[in-house]
Amino acid sequence: MTSVDGTLISETADLTLRALLTISHEMKFKQLFWAVLLLAGCTTTDPDVGPDGEQGWPDQPELPVIGGSETFSIGGDEYEVNVMGDKQPRSPKFPALQVKKGFLRGYVADLAGKPIQGAYIGARVTLIGGSYSGASAESDENGYYEINLPIGAVHYYATGYTIDYGGTRAVVGLTPADDNTSGFASETGMVKNFVLQSFGVGNKDEVLQQPGNPSNYYGGAISLDYQVDWDDNVPNYLPADGEIEIELIPEGKGFYGETKSFKVYKKIGYARAIILNIPIGRYTMKAKLRGGEELRMTASGMYANSYPKLGLKPETAIGSASVLFTPSWQVTPAMVTPHRGNWQAVVVRLERVE
């Protein structure tokens, strides 16, 4: 320009200011956009990112093979046999999670490390004077749950989950991945992960006290009920000096691919016996006197007709039948006591065929 024009300078300055403001707004929008994306990535809807922004679910190793066969013998003065013994399933790898004061939180998964949605975790907080209050949460689509705790001493009172099972539904128990049953102070907070198992021991102290209680295990159970023919004059009763042979053969793969079969010999002696901690799945059950005749099997007990698709099928059979284990009757996930599998025994009455 060859001259100074005040009006022209003013208009030029205004255009420059507008351009700078536009650039500033665009930069702020971009910063806001990326901030929103970052926050969205920290929610539990992303399996690769945890609730605190840490790494989500890690890669999982292959599950151990549960196969082959095993044989057990029960004496005439013995009652129960735990076919999986002290063997515990391998827990999955969980995402890292920091303790958050005043909260109980963690993840729920199956043995393969697949997050479980809809698991119920309930905590009971005891206050001074013996009163208590409860709080609960359900796991989200990433398996994560979080409970804001009242002040006091905390124990979780329910750990349940409803599964699709055998063409119907079954409520089962979850086990803590760290096998810790002790409580904690709410102000301290706790991270507690839970696993859906197909077998295993629950509370070890309770197993020592009640080894024949099916609910103390995460596997299924079969209870053998029979009458002993002490006087050799009741044709369908079992001989006092005889031995029962039970064989359990998986019908396909179990919950986590288990294919292990079991054979149990029971000296008749005292009536009744129970086979415990059988990996969950469908089995062919064979029953006979050892080295002799096949036995009649009949569904028995107070819950024999409670489940149309579970239990012994057919309900009366000679020599061979199919078995699907049964959960406790009319229990919701909020009612499943911690460290229990929530399975009851399938009761099978054994008789000689007249």
C-alpha cells in the first residue's frame, strides 16, 4: 500500500482475528474429540482396556486336558469318594486391577478366560453392635463388577451365576480365584476375581468336616441308594457280601472339554454311597454287581421328578442310563452361598432284577 487507510487496517485486523479464533476452535475441538475417545477407551465395554485404563484381558493359555480313566474302590464301611481328589482347575489370567478404597471389585470369567456377564456378587458388611447391611452388583459384558461398600467388616454372602445347561437353566456357584475365604475392612477395599469351574473343592475346612456334602464341591454328584439282603430272602435287595460296579462314561465333551471316565467299586456292606466332584457334563451310567448281573436303576429322592431334563434318564432303566447333574432346587444367584458349587446329588436306587 502507498497510503495509510485506517478503515482498511481495521477490516484487515478483524479478518485476521476471526481466522485465529477459527483455528483455535478447531484445535480445541480436536483435543476434545481425542479426549472423549480416550475416556471411552477406559470403560469396561472394551475388552482390551480395563476400568482404570490398564491393559484388559490378556491372552489365555490352553486348558489342561482332563481325560483318560480312573478306578476307585469304596470299602463296606466307607461312604464317599471324591473322584477328582484335591486337583483344582487352573484359573485363567485376569486383567490387572488396583485396590480401590471403599470398594469390592474384580472380574468374573470361565476357566478359559472368557468374561462372564450377569454373575451376581453380594457382600455383607457387619457394623458395630452386630447389625449389618448388604450391597451387590452384577458383572458387565467385560466380566467386571464393582460394589461401593458401607463402612464395616466385609464378607461376600453370594456368588452365583445362571448357565444354559442340558436344554434348561441351572444356577451354579462361583469360586474365588485366589482361594481366599477371609473378610476385610471396607475402608481398605479388595480386588476379588471369581471363576466358573466344572469341578474342584470349595471351602476346604467344610470339606474336612463334611466330605460327603455335594455342595462342598464344584463338580456333580451321584448318590447310590439300596437295600441290603442280610437274610437272603428278598429277591431285589443287594447281597451283603457283594460288590457294586459303577461306570461313568462321558457322552461327548464336558463343560471345558473334559472326557475323563470313572469306574467305582463299592463293597455293599452298609447301605448307600456317594460319588462326588464329577466334572460337569452328561454321562452314561452303568450299574451291575461286579462280575455278574446288571442292576435296575431308578431315580429316587425328594427331587427325583423336579427337573424334566436333568437327573437320571430314563427314570427307570436296567444296566445303563444317562445322567445330567442337578442344581439345588429353586435357588437364585443371590442365594448361592460362597465357596459352594450349588449341585445336589442325583439319587439313584439300585435293585436286583427279579
